[in-house]
Amino acid sequence: MREAALVGSGAALGAVARFLLSALLPGAAILLAINIVGSALMGYFKPAPFWGTGVLGGFTSFATFAFLTGEMSPARAAAYVTATLVGCVGAYLLGSRARA
């Protein structure tokens, strides 16, 4: 139960950080940047549950990604999905290698 509370607390912090950045810089591009930066941090630090699943899990958001993608034209959605997949997986791998 203690770990669940830690992860939940971290997720709340990450979600608030994502919300604030999204409010300051609205649009799909900021979400892509948030997801890529979060993936790079996850790869580099390989953090414990509070920071990883919690903060970074709350900071990056698949639900918001899915919502925004669903609102786009099919061509733009395909480009955005591709950019997110390549960007996030690539950022994680680069972050992981940078630490090695």
C-alpha cells in the first residue's frame, strides 16, 4: 500500500507539471515534446516507482495523446503517431545509452 501511495503522489505531481506546461504552450507539439523528454528521462535515470511510474508516468500521457490524435485528420494523426513512436522509443534508447 505504501508503494501505491508513493506512485500516486508522484503521478499527481507529474500530471500537474504536464498540465502547467500544456497551459503555457498549448497544442499537440508540446505534448509530443513532453512525451519525448519524459521517455529520455526514463531511459537515462531508470527511476524507482515514485519518479518513474509516478512522476514521469503522470508527466507523459497516453490518454492525452490518444485524445489529441483522435481529433486530428487521418493524415496528421498518422504523422503524429509516427513521430510519437519514433521520438519516444528513440529518446528512451538515447537516454539509456547516454547513461551507459
